[in-house]
Amino acid sequence: MATDTKSLYVLPGDAIDKSLVPRHKKQPLRLGPGLRHIPPSAIVPTTAGQLVVEPRKNSMWMEYNGGRYVPAQNDLVIGQVQRSAAELYLVNLAAHTASATLPQLAFEGATKKTRPQLAQGALVYARVVLANRHMDAELECVSAATGKAEGLGPLTGGMAFDVSLGLARRLLMARSRDEGGVEVLELLGAEGLAFETAVGRNGRVWVGSDSPKTIVLVGRALRETDEGRLDVEQQRKLVKRLVREMR
Amino acid sequence: MATSSGTTSIATPGQLLGPASKFQPGPGTHIHNSNLYSSLLGVVHASQPAKPPGPSKRLTKITVPTQTPAELPTLSVSRTGVSEKREVLPEVGNTVLCRVTRITPRQAVVAILICGDTVLEAEWQGLIRVQDVRATEKDKVKIYESFRPGDIVRAEVISLGDQANFYLSTARNELGVILATSEAGNNMYPVNWKEYMDPETGLSELRKVAKPY
């Protein structure tokens, strides 16, 4: 049990065995989301989920599938423009939550004379700049360091689908097949469908393509992967079945 | 009706109290057309004039002092009867203590609790705008790194503002956060002009720290 962290599921407030906490000679222990340090030496989970330990980087965190998205700094999110106030867009990240603010000048090549024209209801792919529990979140559509958009900005055409937060996180992992267990987007691309996607950490996936059939198909594949909790093999079968039905 | 020395008569706003040639205006009254009128609904007080100094005698000379205007009795109207306590209002230039209630990227909303040395009876709302937080580098100020909700701040009133808010400033070394609580819930101690440290967890948080006296 001590080494088998793949299946260690904890509830909030459970005591974590001291032998699970990694030790390193030089690096201090880093706690990721979902864990809280109560001095002097207690580490307590704050959410229900899977405890993951990385001994090489001396860090531990929780993988969990929550229902409500809490904005965190440097997250990539898909927001919908609610309205525009003075020099700002008010962008909705999740239903029934406070809006995030997106300055009208935080786009690539935007000056006071040339501003982006975003209508109400438009989708934007943005990064969270400032998020804490005392203030509304702030977004930007341009990288502050380079001044270039790097994929951020308005999303035109296509359609946005809602997925669970856990699936959105796994889709955004660098090695989504090995670590996250999702390969459905790559498989659909391998079948010859032409589409592009943008994944928002707030549980939204935008799919754009020339043919609406492709968009609907990708959306269906994502929803069935999410609801059925399919692993890679089942995703392969799902993709084959959907493509066959389309043809 | 006009009253000359009654201490228990009631005056309504706009009531004529007497001519300005016979009385000095005090708190709660105003002068209009050389007459003294009451500004408040309350009890009228007349302070006895200072006894004019009699002719002073020196060994060689007797001088009669000229009549000074301070000899006129002062009329004042106060709301709560006999008590001398008046509602203290923050004035421009006063140093106040306030608690931060809300922060937005452009300002911090505070509740003014203490003005000078007196605890206020009512809580007045104040605003600390982002350009009034510091004296230097005003455009680079981040409110989240200067104040948090719940902090106690020493500030100076710079303007009486509009109907809802006073405008406050912390743009001096001795103004800023004097009491702060950490995210873990412990009281924090100042480390330097921009950090407070929680002694139990060892984590430090950014604030605009007031220089201790």
C-alpha cells in the first residue's frame, strides 16, 4: 500500500501515512492542489480524490474531479463574453459564477485606437492572470512576456462542448495518453478527420472544422469518453464505431 | 422663540436664536443676515461669557481694557441634550484607523473606525484608490499585494468625497497596514515595508506595511 499510490484514494481530512510522504536530500517538499500543511508536520487532503506522489521532484498532489471550476493563475480557459464595460470585457467562465475581467488592450496588436470587436456571446481562449478568493479573476489573451497571442484570442466558428473538469485536465496534459489515459482526439485525427480544438481548464472544449458533421462527431466522442469513463482501448473502439456510422 | 440664557429650551432647524451682535455662533448654529439661526433640532446652550477683566491696576497707571468680542455669550445647539460629546467627523488631514472590507483591482473599500483618538459611533465608508496607496511607482501598484480584506490600516483623509465615501491615502511611510491576519488564520508580524510574516507557518504575505512608531 505504501508504494502503490496509483490506487490510494483519500477523503478530505484523512490522515496520510508518514511513510507516503517523499523525502529528498536537497529539495523541500512541494504540496500541490488539494493538500494542506498544518504545522508542525501534518499533511491533510482537502478534497476527495487520488493522492499522487512524485519522488523525483519531491512533490505530492491530489487528482480530483470537482464540479466547480476555481480559477487558478496561468490556467488556459475558454470564456464567453457577457458584456463590455469601460475598457474591459466581462467574461463568463462557468455558469452562475462571478465574471472574470479581460482588458480590451490585452490582445495581440491592440492599441487604444484599434480594439478587438467581440460581440456578446463570443468565445475567447485566454489565460488567467490573477485569481484569488478576494477578487474577480483577470484574464489576458496575449502573453505578457512576448506580446504575442500564441494561440490565445477569439475563437470563431465551431462549437464549444462542456466536459468534466477531470477530462479537461487530462486533455491538457503533455503526455495525455500515458498519464491521462485519453487519446480520443489523436485517434479521431488519425482517422482522417480535419478539425482543430482548444481545451479550457474550466471544462469547455471548442472544436472547429469546415464540416459540421466533423464537429458534431468530435463532440459526441468527447461526451461519450467523459460520461462512460472510457480507457484508451475503449476509446479506440468508440472512435472506430463513430467514424463507421458517419461514413 | 429667541432665548437669551435658557438652558433647556428646544430649537428646530431654521429657528431664530438671536442677533449676531449679542451672541457668538457655536456648533449647531449659523449666521444669516446678521442673525443667529439654529441648524439642528436640539437643546440650546449658552456659554457664559468670560468675565471681562476689570481695569487693571498698576502702581502708576490705571488702564481700562477695550471690549473684546470674546465677551459675547456663545450659543450652541446639540442633539443629545446636556452631554458635551459631539459626533466626530473625519476631516481632511486627519489620521484614521480603518478595516479593509473589499478589494478590487482599482481601489480598496474600507470602513473607518477610529478618527484620531476617538472611536466613531457610526462606521463611515472610505476608499483607498490604487494611485493613493504609495508615493512612488503609483502605476505599478497591485491592490492584492497591498491590502487584503480584514486588515487594519492607518490612513489619512485626503478628501471628504461624495455621498458614499471618504477618500483616503496611505502614501506615507507611517501609513499602511498595521494589523494583518495570514491565510492560515494567525496574526502576522511585519518584516519590512512590504512583507508580513506568519510566525507559525513561516510564510510571508505582501502588504503595504506602516512604519511602526
